[in-house]
Amino acid sequence: MNVAAVDQASRLAKFEKKQARVGVIGLGYVGLPLALLYSRKGFSTTGFDTDPTKIEKIEAGQTYIRHIPSELIGAERAQNRFQATTEFRLLQEMDALIVCVPTPLDEHREPDLSFVRNTAETVSQHLKPGQLVVLESTTYPGTTDELLLPILERSGLHSPVMSYTTDGAAVTSPDPSGVDFLLAFSPEREDPGNKSFQTHQIPKVVGGVNGPSAQAAFTLYSQVFERAILVSSSRAAEMTKLLENIYRCVNIALVNELKVLCMRMGIDIWEVIEAAKTKPFGFTPFYPGPGLGGHCIPIDPFYLTWKAREYEFPTRFIELAGEINSAMPEHVVSTLAEALNQRRQCLKDQRILVLGIAYKKDIDDLRESPSLRIIELLSQRGAEVDYHDPYFPQLHKMRHYNYQHMSSVELSAENLGQYAAVIIATDHSSYDYSFIIRHARLVIDTRNATRNVKQDNEKIVRC
Ligand SMILES: NC(=O)c1ccc[n+]([C@@H]2O[C@H](COP(=O)([O-])OP(=O)(O)OC[C@H]3O[C@@H](n4cnc5c(N)ncnc54)[C@H](O)[C@@H]3O)[C@@H](O)[C@H]2O)c1
């Protein structure tokens, strides 16, 4: 039985009437808000995760992601539209499955697709004719049709790769012959903590492995997102996400490099960016910092670098940007050492306080945070390091770092004065920068967080 037999038209109608059951696999920073969105828009939604603690929390109406309130989960649970489970056999009851599992790098900084592969194997055991599967995890072009598709086809069902054309919202001549299930890619563009855009307001790019798949995925996403954009293949959709993140990575590297040069030349890079951004066209501001953090920008570009090797193509911009950005924590520590030197002090045995462990302001995510590397570098140079972060009362064991013994110190006047220097690594909005500068002996500001503080400027080094 193929999709033609189960009737694409009735499937699309089911999506449009919100009668389809939607399963979201992987309930992390991306999957949980997405599942809640489908539920809020009226779809019967089931979240699947291998982590039972997350399922227990959801079932109890509790959140585990700071910017997603428990009330939101509770409200959807109360409507009986949202449930969460570790029972993967329930996958077969879904009309659409959206995959939001991690795509990290392995220890050789190569793509680790084990989560995607494991999920695909599980889905293939439960796949039913006519089901739509959409991958949202960020990955290199080709993952959906080269890796996911063959695993799903072990089910005995098929979805042959076929080209199709798009005309605005329409997929022209979708050929349903031989298509048993539907497979598409739609990149996740979630920006945790960004209050300007809610999930449904961020346009959704969609590409299928064939016309019917593209059409089905486009129709489903159009029900919950303000705008869906069709592209001509799953590969184009995969590449779109990488272009967006590589664009950020390269531009941040450019401005980080110029920051280091500006410091030598005695020019304030922040002032320069403010002036440059008054140009009404042709310039988008990016800001320097202590290095890249988060699950996306430091990692995703290297998915493309890896894939490009197959085509004997060196991705020089990506490599160079990676080199510059990953040198930033060293730059911060060197700037601190130099500032102490000016005060006839050396870094060894000094007490240093790092403010902010999250990789960016106002969020509870420390993945790839440059603060972790800064702490490591400071410790290697013999400093005694403490940290403060309102979002992380305690640190835990991580893949590359073991800071289990560390907990956030109190940010009192007395405490601040005990450190030889305070490094502002993350510019959380809750920090009182005037207070910090008043009581600290030396402040290394990596985020221009102290720009509005008028007093004690001789204590501040911006880098
Ligand atoms: N976090 C972001 O801001 C962001 C933004 C855009 C894109 N992305 C991409 O989205 C994807 C997911 O990222 P995230 O930040 O949500 O990750 P996350 O680590 O927060 O969540 C992933 C979830 O998947 C679960 N999981 C792992 N293996 C599973 C399996 N086999 N079956 C079911 N569940 C499984 C984990 O338990 C976890 O709850 C990644 O590819 C990431 O690059 C993330």
C-alpha cells in the first residue's frame, strides 16, 4: 500500500483540520516547545524521550527548562492534548513524527549521528504506511535521504527520492507512485531566551525527499507556524540551516579578530560597531565576546566541513572562524594577566571570580560555554577560581570538564572585594554592574556590559 492508496488528499485534510496525532521525539530545548506549540494549536500531541526523568516531570506538569513555564505544560496536560512517554511502541499511533534529538560532535570533532541513527532504528520498527517523519536536528546536507531514509526503509516501506518543483506554497506534480511513507527535513530555528520571537513566529523552512513528502510536511507546519517556506529538497533545507549558523560563526569571528586589533590600536570596537550600524543598508552588526557557546554555532559548521571532505572541498572560512573564535578564552585570560601585571601582580595564586557560566545572557544553558574554558585556563595558570551565575547554583560533571565541586558564590560587596579580578563572561540582565564595579578591584568586561557605568572606569578593562 502506498501513499496514493491511503490518499494524500485525506491526509492533508486531516492536518488542516488538526485531527492528526503528532509525535515529537526528543523533548529538549527544541522538542519540548515544539510539542507544546502543536498541542496549543489543537493537535493531539505525544512527546517521546528516552530520559524518564523528563517524562515524569511533564506528567506532573513541571518544567525542566527555565524559560518554559510549568503552567504552559500544566495547561496542555489539563486539556488532555499533550502527553509524554518513554513507550516507543506508541509511535505507530501517530500520523506525523518530528525528530528533535541531539547532533553533537564526537571527540574528534566529527558529526556524532548516533542519536539520529538510534531514533531512525526505533521509528523503522513502528513505521506505518502514510506516516510523515520529519527530521529537525541540525545536520549536514544528505542526512535525511542518505542516512535516515535507508534505515526507515528497513521497515519494508519506501519513500523514493524524487525531484519536485515548488511554486510558492504549491508542490507541482507530486508523484505519489511508490511512496509508502513521507520523509522531510525542517530545520529548527529556536533561539532560547529570545523574547522578540515566539516559536510559531519564526518562519519554517521545509524540504522533502519527494513531492508528496514536501507537500505533507508543508501542510502540517503551515497549521502551527505563521509562515512555512518550501524548498526543492531535504538537502536544500539542511543546507539552509547550516548557512544561517555559518554566517553567524564567520561574522562573530571577524568582529572578534577586529576587537583584538582594535585593542592594540587603542580603538573601542564597541563604539565602532555602534557607528557602523547606523548605515541603513549593507551592514549587520555582530558583537565580540569571550568565545562561542551553545549547542549550535560552535558545532554545526563542522558538520559541513566533515561532509565537504567527501567532495574534496576545504571549507576555509569555517576553519578560520573556528580558529579565531576558539582562541577568545585565551585572549580573555591573557588580557587579565596583562592587567594584573600592570598592577605588579601575577595570575598565579590570585583569586579570580568568573561572572556568568551560561553561554549567553539570561538562559540556563551552559553547553560549550566559553566560561568553562576560561575557568580551565585560569586554573592551569595557578589561579584560584570561583564563579557566580544565578542560573547555575551548582556545576556538574560535563563531557569535557569536571566542575562538580564548584558552586555559585554570593555576590556581596565583601566577597567581590576579595578577588584580584572579576571577569564578566556572561552579561546576565540581573547583574548590577555599578555595584560590581564599585566593590571589585579589577573588572575584565568581555561583553561591554559596563558601558553605562560612569564611575571607577580605571578598574575596567574591556576585551
Ligand atoms: N537548543 C537550541 O537552541 C537549538 C536551536 C536550533 C537547532 N537545534 C538543534 O536541535 C536538535 C536538538 O537540540 P536540543 O537543544 O533540543 O537538544 P537537547 O539535548 O536539549 O534535547 C534532546 C533530547 O533528545 C532526547 N533523546 C536523545 N536520544 C533520544 C532517542 N533516541 N529517542 C528519544 N529521545 C532522545 C534527550 O533525552 C533530550 O531530552 C540538535 O540537532 C540541535 O543542533 C538546537
